[in-house]
Amino acid sequence: MAENKEVLLKVDHLQQYFRLGKRDLKAVDGVSFDIYKGEVFGLVGESGCGKTTTGRSIIRLYDITGGSVYYKGERICAGIRSYQDAIKQARKDLKEGKISKEECEEIVAKNRVEIKAARADHKKWSRKNKDNKLINEIQMIFQDPIASLDPRMTVRDIIAEGLIIRGIKDKEYIDQQVYKMLEMVGLVQEHASRYPHEFSGGQRQRIGIARAVIMNPELIIADEPISALDVSIQAQVINLLNDLSEKMGLTILFIAHDLAVVKYFSHRIAVMYFGKIVELGTSDELFAHPFHPYTRSLLSAIPLPDPITEKNRKRVTYNPILDHDYSVEGPSMREIYPGHFVYCNTEEFNKYRAEYEGKAE
């Protein structure tokens, strides 16, 4: 990881809600983290916790509900709906007599300023993206290598599509870049004329990786790129991403549900549960000192290639109702010690601090 600790991507209280009739499904609910230039940041959790939605929201495949996403210090995503909902709620509270007219006007004015600022940042980003092709700097590798490749396009056309959209028309240059990318990901030039159905799952994922890296991005969002592959192929793809990260100086947001894989590949890890990050720390520290009961539950599920250990391994079951008491005070992200954050209340914070200090001694 880069020593200068330059923040490349900042996610600030990201919210992504989906309408289900008259209620909202809170897929991502107030997620915040920074990704430093040159690091691999792991985002883990069980299926349905909001990992993929977070990645898709960052790359603007969804219009976010609330919060902001900053890339190189500039806001590229801003949630407007949360401000609009706050205005509606204030007017409703005024009608019901819960707040005064002055309080309502203050809330409305404040949120209108935020909406105006968000729209201005969006226009500014759109103009800059049109001129400087900023979107090329953020690419995504999708989970399903079959569904993410157009079956009617050749491998050459799939990989070259980004260059063509960018406006490059020199066919010889495009072919050279495509061949270079194929060799870089472990394929050969002859594969360029073939179609996706002629390849195995691991080869298709390599094609998807080549399509992303040909744009020479700074940030890659890898959305469970190995979950649809055989175990032996998973290792090859992980090593390929590792090599590309070192050669090209890539910054990677690595989304997965396998903590063992993420530990091998990532510098820092964030653990998600039900749309929230419950623990965040360096890879080594998270495994050495897991505090949140959900993190401990995930770690206890990792199988080990040792029959004696496996025979005696005890699974830790996470039950949020039994494991937490938030009736008096709710939880928030707190720093147990430098660089290690846990979603907890004051009572749990003191417990985790005492536990860490006891282990440190």
C-alpha cells in the first residue's frame, strides 16, 4: 500500500434505498470508508448485506439515495432524495404540530441548499467527465463472467469497446492494445476472434479483467470476481489481480464473502451486515483481534485443511437481538484503537477496549 496515505476514494454516509410499494428497502444504510491510493480494500459479508449495491452505487450504476462519494477530492455522487425526504417530513411535522413554522422553514432552507450544491457538483462532474473521460479511471469487474459479456461480440470487440467509446479510431492501435491485454491476463492473440461461449469460466473472467484494465484505470471495483469459479481457478484469478495491481499501480475495492480470500489479497477489510459496516481494520488486526460478534461468526466459519482442527471447530452464531442491548443507547462507529473501528455503543466500546488491552499485555 502507498505510504503517502493519499485518499483516492471517499464514501461518506452512503445510502441506497429501493422502493417497495410504500416502504423502503435499505440495501445500504449510512456506509462510510476511505480507500487509499495503491491499496486493496476488502468489503466482506454474507449474501444480501449490500456489498454489491455499494460497489454499483460508487460507479454510478444507481442514483444514490443519500450521502456522497468523492473521487480524488471531487464529489462524483450525491444523494438528493434524502434531502427531499427531509423537506417532506418537516412539512408533515409542521402540519401535525410537532415543530414550529420557523423550525420547518429552517429545515427546508438547509436541505434546499444541500440539493442545490449536490446538483451543481453533479453538473461539474458531468462536464469534466465529458472533457477528460474521468469515468475511464474507475472500472468494474462483474461477478458473473457469463452474464457480463455480450455473446454476440468477439473477444476483440468486447475488450476494445471502451477504447472505441473513448473516440479512438485507429484499428491497428486498438488491435495492438487488445493483444497486449490478452497476453497480460494469460490469454493469447488467437483468442481475439472467438466468442465468449468458446471459453471456460476462468477464461471469461480474464476477458472481463482485460476489458477493465485496457482503459488504464486507477480504481477497479471487483465485485466477487471469483465466486462463480472453481477453487483452483479462483487462485489463478486472485494471483492475476495481485500481479496487475503491482504492475499497474491499481487501487482495488475487492468485494467478496470469503474472509480467507480477502485476508490474502487485501490491506484493509470492512465487514458489512444488513447494509452497515460493523467492523473495519487492517487485514492482520481484524483476524488477530475481531471484536464485533458478527465478525467472529464469519471467522469461525472459515474451514481449515486440518481434520483435527475441523473436528473441534465450533461455529459462533450471531444473533443481533441476543448479542446487543441498544435499548438505552444506539451504536455508532468507534475507534477501539488506531485504525480499528467497530459499530458499537459506549458499553460495548469499553468492553472491547478492555479486551484489547488485556490481549496487548
